Amino acid sequence: MDIPRVVLAAPASGSGKTTVATGLMAALTARGLKVSPHKVGPDYIDPGYHTLAAGRPGRNLDAFLSGPERIAPLLRHGAAGADVAVVEGVMGMFDGAAGRGEFASTAHVAKLLRAPVVLVVDASSQSRSVAALVHGFASWDPQVRLGGVILNRVASDRHEQLLREALEEGGGVPVLGAVRRDAQVATPSRHLGLVPAAERDAEALRAVRDMGTLVAAGVDLEALLALARSAPPCRSCRGARGRRSPGAAARWPERRWWRWRRARPSPSPTRRTPSCWPRPGPRSPRSTRCGTRNCRRGPPVW
């Protein structure tokens, strides 16, 4: 799979991932690109906004429900014919299923897809401390490639300058953009998360359009596309269709035994004595090996 792809993550929920991801999809679509939108986890609300922004169905990538081996094939199926795939993360970058470490987290899915990660940081209440935050996420897991940072909710030009200087001192992770604070593009939420796009109709369309304008003005789209195109080929989804599952391979000896039994029927339906019933053999419990020494009778009759 050589589809250009990028994963948008955040240190925690409420950092503005959905606003930046939806705006990025809308901005790239406005440039004439075919964007394939995806969401980590089983969330059904965010894909609704992704669909409005990209004009393509928003699809979920949930390693907990579908299994890790299906993540890459699902992306390949959803991104067929697309120019770039944008994947929005879930919660914090390393927050996975409870009690199972990073399983089904944004970092886990990014490693399964071999996709670079862009960290969306809420910079509304910090300046130089952002460098320590980004350094911690960049060095926590060496297998996760943190390719850039998008500063969200930046207050002013002076604020942006302080943030960029701090990240330059930290080194290593480039700044791909700074999105200004704008209350007009905020998406309303409630106890289950954001209000679904289907319940907002024209208001949702206007919000998505404003998100695209805001992101296009503050993010270097060319640098982000170059990062997405630098994703290496994903071997885990090559030849996924038509591959025999491990369960079928494990049952192959038993299936072969059934074929042998149909090709060679029992010569005699004579009832066996209890001392001559077949003993479970090394291949399966239904083995034709007899438990009596020097038994010359044929295979058992079932």
C-alpha cells in the first residue's frame, strides 16, 4: 500500500483534533485532492463531519473490534482512488484499551499503518513549556514517527513566535502550522461528545467550511502533503484478500483426514467390541488408529 497517509494525534482529548483534522480534510479537498477520511476507534460522530469535509464516507479504524490485522486492509479499501488518507486519532496519543497498554490507541494504529504522526497541541495556556511536551511525545516510543506539530488555539503573532522559538530550541520536530483561536468555528458538544453533523444541517456545513478556511490559512499544506507522501509501503496489507486464515491452516490436517475417509470407505460395517474402539491419535480426536494390538479391521464406521 503506497497511499500517502498521515495520522493526527493529540496529547489529550479536547486539544482540537477534530477541528484541525476536519479543517485539513476540507482544505485539501478545496485544492482538488481526493481525501480519504478515517477515524481511530468506534466513534460515529466525527466521521459525520469528515464526510461533509471530504465528500467521501468517513471510516473507522478500530483495532479492538476488527483486530490489528484488519487495520491496514480497511484503510486500503477506504482509500481506493484517493490522493491522500487523513486519519484522526482518539483521546491521547498513547491512550488505548483499558488494561491493555497501547492496544487500539492512536500510536498503535499509526504503527500498524506505518504512517507519520502530526501532533495537535493546545497552546492556549503555554509558551516555552510546549517544547518539553512535544519532546516527551517524540521520545516516548521510538517506533512512532512524529513528523510534525500543529499549534492550535494560538492567541497572537507574538504567541506564535514564542512557541516556534521554543520548539526550535528543542529541535527535531518541525512546526507545520499554527491555527488561531476562533470561537466561531468551535463545534458544540454534549455528554456523549460532539453534536452529530446530521442534527446541525446547514450549520454543520458552514462550520466545516470555516474550519477549512482556518486551517488553510495557518497550516503549511505542502509540507504536510510531503510528510504524508513519505510514508513507507505497508507490507501488512499486501495480498490480504484471499489469504487463508491461521484458523483454517490449523484445521487442515482434520480436513485432509475427512477427504481421505470419503475416498476410502470402510470395508465392513461390523460393530466393534469396546476393546477395539479407536483411540485418539496425535492428529485429532477423530483419528482412525485402533487401541487393540494387531487389529486388522478397517477404519471405524461413524
